[in-house]
Amino acid sequence: MLATANAAPTVTSDIKPDAEGKLTSDDGTIDLVWTGGHGPCELQQARDESFADARSRYEGEDTETVLTGLADGVYHFRVREVPSGGWSEPLVVNVESMNRGTLFLLLGTGAFVAVSTIGSILYGYHKNR
Amino acid sequence: MILASSIPASTAWAIVTGLGVLWVILGVWWGRKAKTSEGFMLAGRNVGISLGAATAMATWVTSNTTMVAPLLAYEKGVWGMLAYASASFGLLLFAPLAFRIRRLLPRGVTAGDFFRLRYGRVGWAVFLIITLVYSITWLVTMAIAGGKLLETIGGIEYVQGMSLILVVCVLYTLFGGLYAVIGTDFIQSLIILAGIVFIGVEVLDHVDVPSVHAHLVKEQPALLSVMMPAALLAIFNNMLFGFGEVMHNNVWWSRAFAMREKVAPKAFFLSGVLWFPIPIAAGFVALCAGPLGVNVTDPGKVGPEVAEHVLGLAGFGQFAGVIILVVLFCSMASSIDSLLAATSDLLVRDIYEGVFKQHLDPEKFRPVSATAIIVVSVIAWSLALSGWNIDLVLFSAGALVASLVWPVIAGLFWKRLNAPLVIAGIIAGCAGGLWAYFEIQTYTGALVGAAVSMVFTIAARWVGAKPLRDLES
């Protein structure tokens, strides 16, 4: 039991891994859950795998968080008990938005359908009033 | 976040039960006028502009507005906030449609009447399947949101809270029909508006907008990006989803039939204008989560969590929880009751009388209608036990309802159509939209569904089109 209490926490995400085992978010939202902590924990986020540019994203008693608004890129996360517990193994998550070709095709379709719908209603109303 | 309930469970029970008793008393009082089936289902077709606009606005302010709009803002940023607000266009555009509906179907009772007359029994059956699936889905999302709200604010166990909210709404809808629904909607709309304005003012008073901006730039930059793909898609998807929800559902058609003829278009337009800023206000609250240090563990609860935090900072203590609970309970009740009433009308009028050819005597109407309301509620309750993610459940229905937008427009305004081709378009739109929802992105279902259906409907005007029955004469 003592060994378990001193072990570093583990951080995971609900994002399903792709065929290569990579975790990828397509909308900049990442949910994180950590276990194994005994008390307040700190969550760090970094773009650099060595955590040279680490910044603290959460510190407290909670054991999960949902981060949003992350720009495209690779993110590394790790957790430790505060103030001086050992760091968890890092969790690597990619943020990769839909490719621009598909996006613009869908946006163009959406704009065309929306404008056509509004136009047809206003035209129909005007013609039949 | 670890939820330290802001009010004791006993207080939360008392608030919901107390409001429930008030709605039931008012429901019974107003329900006295409902002496005929038309009185019960359509409030005597005599609803004026104030009640008409209030009921449309209050019905559209659902738990999805107060809980999913903040979620969209938290996950999709400024575009997400505007995307949710674009659902108001559905109400605004229903104004000219309501004008046409009243002219074509002056004695209409449900949206099913229109589909049966325009697209025959097959089209009517397709419509019934879609609208019943959608209505149950909408009801389930509100029951789930209600359960989560009572769990967050009052510490009431999820299943108990979800059941409590459904039971209260079922009771007063049973007693008063549309009279009760519209009357309570009026009071609830005033409470919702006052509450949202109050919470919005408190948020602005306790949050430094430049520091919110600075936090977002540093930690959540994509929320401010003009090119966030998921958020951009959400704009058109939500708009078309909103069109589909309003244009096909009996909640809105029954209101169009219930209002005086010249009132309906004005009431829908006014309700759309009044509704537009609400999701923006609710969304802004969610954008303040990070700067205020609120750790979000379930984006579906971000709105009430941040509001509670801000009102706590303002010194409201436990009263903060009371305010939020009252406002959000009103937003849920105003939609759940409308949906129960409108869906049970469909079951009675279209399924019981239409499909099963049962003649409904005046003395049998109330028991049959009550049974329909209870059946719908039990189905919604059993599905809501899952506690699914509300936005995923809600948006899964987008493909279905968006596929009905163009068939409604064509059926109301056009003189010639190939009805089987339109029906094929509805089915293809549903299939294509659901495929896009699961395979491309969550916020593409309604967009693809509407697009596919539009292509088929436009083709149906030229390919094999036959003159439509002249309903005006």
C-alpha cells in the first residue's frame, strides 16, 4: 500500500487512439483524467516534449479537466502531486483540424443551402401574401 | 470540478416542488377553459401577441440554450456562441411560414395534417417517424440537463433529479393542455429573461473583459480564431438544424394554429428577436471559466458552474444556487411542457385517430391525451437514465429534422411537385446526414441532411411534377 501511495499519478484521456495509437483531437478539445494521486495535484501542459516550455493548467483536488480552444499542434501533459510528487508519464495528444479542402467544401455547401433556404421562404412569402 | 453543492438538497427539492405546485395550480386554473379537444390542444385558437411571443420565446429557451450554448462557447469559442444564436433564424423565418400555414390550413390541428395532405400517407408516415424520434430526443436532452442541473446545484442524485423535473412538468401539462403550457410559459419567460439579464450584469461586474481576452489568447487561442474549422461548421449546421427543428415540429405548428391569424407571424418574429441575445449572454459566461479559475470537468455544466461561481463572488452565497436553479428550471419546464403537449397531440390526432382510425369522443379525449403524455414521458425518462452527453444526443437528430426543411417550404409555397421524389429526398437526407455526423464531424449532420434533401426537392419541382391540391380554395 505504501508503494502505491508514493507512485506517480497516471494521466489519461477519453480520446480514442487511431490506427497508429496516436491520440488526436479534431476540435481542440481534450479531456484529461488522472488517477493515483493522494491529495491536490498539478497538471502541466507543454508543446516541447522535454517540458521546457511547461505551464501549469490546473492545481487542486479535482481529478479531471476538459481543456478547450487548443490550436493545431502536439501537446504533452503530465501530472504530479503537489508540492513535490513525482511526475506522471507524459500523455501526448495531437490537435489536428479537418483538412481545409473538406472544410471549404462543407462551408460552401452550408452557405449555399442556408442562403437558398432563406431566399426561397422570403420569395414564397412575397409571391403569396 | 469537485462539486460542492451550493444549496442543500432539501432546498433544491423544495424549490422544484414549490414551483411545480405553482405550475400545477395555474395549469388547473387555466385548464378550466379547455372544455373541448380544440381548447385543450390549441387553446381555443385565440392566443394574442404577448402570450404568443412569450410562449414561442420561452419554448425556444430550453435547457439546450442555457446549457448547450455555454458548452458550444466553451468548446468552439466566439463562433460557437454565434452558431447557437443562429438558431433564432428558425423562429424569424417561421413568421412568414406561419402566415402561409394559417392561410392554407385555417382549421389545421397538427403538422401531421400538412404532411398528410401534401405528401400522402407515405410522406405522412416518414414525417411521423422523424418527428417522434426528434421530439423524444429533445425531451431526453432536457431531462438529462435537468438531472445534471439538480446534481450540480443541489447535490440531488442524478436519477432522482431527472425524475423530479419530468414528473412536475407532466403533472401540470396533464391538467391544463395548451392553455396551461402557454400561461406558464409567459411567467417562465419573464423569469428567464430577468434571471439571464441579472446573471449577465453580475458577470460583467466581476469579470475584467480585457483579462478574459488575454487569458483566451494565451491558453485557448482557437476560441478566438476566425478559422476554427469545427466552429465554422457549427454555424451553418446549427442554423439549418434550427430551421429544421422549428419548421417541422408540432410544437411550433400547434402555436401557429393556436394564435390569432394575424398575430402568429408577428409573434414568431418578435420571439426570434428576443431570443437572439440569450445564447450569446449564456455563451459569454462560459468563456469566463478559464479566467475565473473554474476547472471544467463536464462542459455540459459549464454555464451553471460559472454563473454560480460569479454569483458566489458577488456575495450571494447559497442564494446564487437558488437563482440559477429557478432560472434554469423555468427554461426546462417551458420547453418540456410544450414538447409533451405537442407530441401527445401528434400521438392522439395522427396516430390514434389517423393511423388506427379510432373515433375520439369528447369524453374519451382527455384520458387518451393523458395516456399519450405519460407514454412519451416514460420513454424519455427511460432513455434519460443513461445520462448521455446532451450535445451529442441533440445534434444526432440534426440530420433528420434538417431533411424536412425543403419539403415544408415546397409544400407551403409551390404549386407543382413530384411527391415521391421529395419523400425519397427526405430519406436520402436523413441517411446522408447521419453518415456525415458519424463519419465526418459532429457538426455536419444537419448541413448534409438539408443539402441532400434540397437537391431532391428542387428536382421534384421539375422532374415528374404534378399539380398540388389547391388547399386555399
